[in-house]
Amino acid sequence: MTIEQIKDITKDLKVLLVEDDEKVLDITLKILGTFFPNIQTAIDGQDGLEKFKLNSHNLVITDISMPKMDGLEMIKAMREIDDTLDVVILSAMNEPKAIVESLKLGIDGYLFKPLSFNKFIEVMENVFHKEAIKSKLVSYDTNLNDEIQKRALELNKEIITDKITSIGTLSSLMLKLETIDNFKSPVVILLNIDNFKIYNQLYGVEAGDKILIKFANILKEYNKNRDYELFRINADEFVLLDTIEYMDIDKYEKDMEELFKLDTLIDIEGVDEPVDIEFTAGISFSSTQALKKANMALFEARKRGRNFIGFSYDIDYTKELQSNLFWKQEIKNALEQKRVIAFYQPIVNRDQQIVQYESLVRIKRYNDDDPVDILAPSDFLDISVMTKQYLMLTKYMIETTLKTMKDKNVSISINLTYQDIKNSDIYVNLKENIKKYHLEDKTEFDISNSVIFEILEHEGIDCYNSFVDFIKEFKDMGVKIALDDFGTGFSNFSHITGLNPDYIKLDGALIENIDKDKKAYDLVNAIVKFSKELGINTIAEHVHSKEIFDITYKLGIDKFQGYYFGEPSEDI
């Protein structure tokens, strides 16, 4: 969303800013003044509530800790008057209890002091979109039937046409891929602008949008004598789509060479020097999961320092294909010969006593030089997805782990991705095996062999309600829920109350350098306090030394996992 688009939405909004600190008030007013021409201020919660009653405000931005009436009491009272009110909190990191209470009130965003312009834009974007929708809904009240039909067409256009570049969106690309003739296959060329975030940081969001527009225009010009369909599917990602009956590798290789010869040196208004847009490409010639495979090719191109790589061909692809075929057979043999095994890494309590384990997949391989090789998931898991063997591996690990739990009477966690949760076969397999080994209906006082699902909660959840329903159903069966890699972004804080997890596993990247990285220390400290307010246990991963253990122990973390306590092992 451009600055102009934001200003168009906010020009008629009435904003109430409630802040008792004059310095913070002045700084915040300067930032808000960029967007909101109509701002009223209040010095505390009571003052804010009285002004809200007298004037119909659309948005309230408030501190929490204030004299007379705090921000949370004020929000609650305001919401009783107008439950559609937009509310954004502006407060400090060290108020975990306040974070919990504000989430329960259904706030629209949480900003930390001191307020930064970029973070303000990021958090406020949802509010801007919400207000835009409200404005549109009001306009529908007149001539409802005709307006709805007319707006439905407009909204459909908005869904399939990118507002910034006027080319197709991700939704229109996915629709196109789903409706390709059975006798044709897609060619997906995925382009990613290198270091686009740096452009935004250096020149600002407005200049970033102009870069996107100019790059889209370069692609349109390139496409004048070609038949690709153009899409912008993400902030800095574009797609050229072709549909073919017969493969012509030479054509696409030539097209890519010409694409990378284009003059991408552009002038941007407000930027002193020309910007040279560099990009990387990945190509998929596959009829299934085309976009995913193009993304894999792009990732590989970046890793190798190349402009582009094709998923199903490139200079070294014959060797890679042979390798993939080898691994496909190796995984098949390992499953048949029961060489797929579970390794278990201990998790200890504050007394350093083992209280549970995490289950990790491994493959044993026998060879002449070494009696036994133990292969890590990085060797075979991605290929298992490509060769459609991932489901068999997952089912095998579920049954193996749950049987171990029953036999050893221990608590073990099973790793699940969001894609696993969406898979109906895995869903059925989990339920059947939990019942088969009588691991359901465990009480709070009988958790020695409770099942734990470790779930990576990420931004790509396309059906959040189904995700919550899955968790609730299994929690009702006695399963414990752990959110894995927590702390990689504040976005997952807002989902905590809905997911109601039993454990939060702090991201290992925060823990392993917590003795040297003050930001990591402060964030972990805040998450621990936040979790305690909600009654959620915390687990620190990647605890590799006594120093790390001592720090995390003093922060109040409940459980610990890492090489300091034990490496993954086949035995429990």
C-alpha cells in the first residue's frame, strides 16, 4: 500500500491519541501527522474516555500505564460504546501481563516504544485495510443489490489485478494453474528482486513501490514479442507464466539469457542516484506444484550464485536427477528394511532431570567402509517430498514414536508442520495410533506419557480456524501442544490466546547466542514473562553450554534441550 493510498483512507478518520508522556506524545504526533489530519489528544485514560464520548473517533492509539484510568480500562469502556473501534497499543516491551490483557480485548496492533516509522507502517497496515473495508461497506447501503453486483465485479478485479503494478496477483496465478488444459503443462518462471528490503529501508516504502512499478514495466516491455502472462505474487516476487504442449528447452534458455541482458538501471523520483535492479530466477517445467518447484529452483540458483536454474534442467541436472533417483530408492529400501529410525533428544527440567524427549527422524545406512552411517533429515527429507515418500516417512515415525511412548512410559514430542496438519491421511493416522496405544484422555496429574505435538506456527496459515480446530480436538484427547521456533516474529504473539499451547519452544537462534546478544536476551526475557502470565511452560532449545543454561535458568525458563544435556540417540 503506497503512502498516497494510505492518506486517501485516513483523510477523514478521527484519531484519539492518549499518552501521558509529553515527549512521547510529541514524537508520536509527528509520525501520525503524516497520515491523519484530524488528531485529538488526551493525557490519561479518564480524559481519553470523556473525549471519546463527546467525539466519534475511528481509531484510538493509547499507552497502557497512565494515571486516573489506565489504557486497558479505557479500551474496555470504549468498546462497550463502539465494538467496531480500531485500537492500537503503544507501550513498552516489559509489560507481559498488559500484553495478555490487551490481546484478550482484541486490539488491532501492538507497538513498542520508542515508535519507529517502519514498524508503525507494518502494524497499522491492517488498520488501514480494515478502515478501507468499512468505508466501502458504508457506501453499499444505497441501492444495495445493484451496488453489490457492481462491487463484486470490482472486488474480483482487485483480487486478480495487483493494485501497484496492474498485472496479475497470486490469486489469479493459482486460478490459472488450476484451470490449465489437461494436455498442456505450465512453465513457471519465478523472479525475485535481490535485496528488495534494503531498497525499502534506504529509500522508503514509497520509493520501493516505484521500483516495483518500473520493474513490472520492464517485464511488460520484454514480453511485447512473447506470450507470457505476468503476475506479481509477493512484495518482491514476479512470475512469467507460459503453457506448453511440447517442451522446447532452447527457447526458454534463450528467453532467460535475453531477460538477464535487459537494462534494469532505473531512475526513481526522490532518489539521488540510479537504482540497478538485480534479480534471480527459478524455472519449473512441472505440471504439479509448479510454483513450489520454481521457488526451489530459485533458492538453488541463489545458493550457487547463478542468475537462474530450471527445476527440471540445467547444466548439472543429470547428476542431480540421478542423485534424486538414488535417494528415492534408498528411502524406499530404508522403509521396507526398517532402517528408518527415531532418535530421541532429552528435555530436562530446572533440576536437570529428563522429563520428556523430542522424536527426530533418521535413516541407517550400511556400507563397506563404515559399518553404519546415520543420515540426518537434511540428507533425505526434501527429496522425500519431491518423490512423494514424505507421507510414508511421517506415518512410520508417528507409529514408531507412539509405540516407544507406550513401551517406555515416557512423554515424547512429535514434530508436525502446518502441511501435516492439513493432510487428512496424517490426521487419521495420528488419531488411530493415539487410540491404538491408549495414549488419549491423560489428565494433568498423569502426563508421564502424554503425546506432545511440536508445531511450527507460521504466517502462511491459509485457514486459521481449521488450524485451531485441529489443536482443540487433539487437546481434548489429552495431547499437549508446543509452538516450535517461537520468537522469530511478533506476529505469532497475536495467535497465542487462540491456540492455547501448553509449551512455547523458544527459537534456537535466540538461545544459542543469548550470552552475547542483548536483543536476544531482552526478547527471551519478555517472552518468558508473557508466557508465565498465560500459564504456558517455556522450553529453551540449543542449550549448548553451562553459560547458556545458567542465563536461561535465571530468566525463569521451565525446561531445556540441547547438546549440553544430551545429543539425539536411538536409546531412551
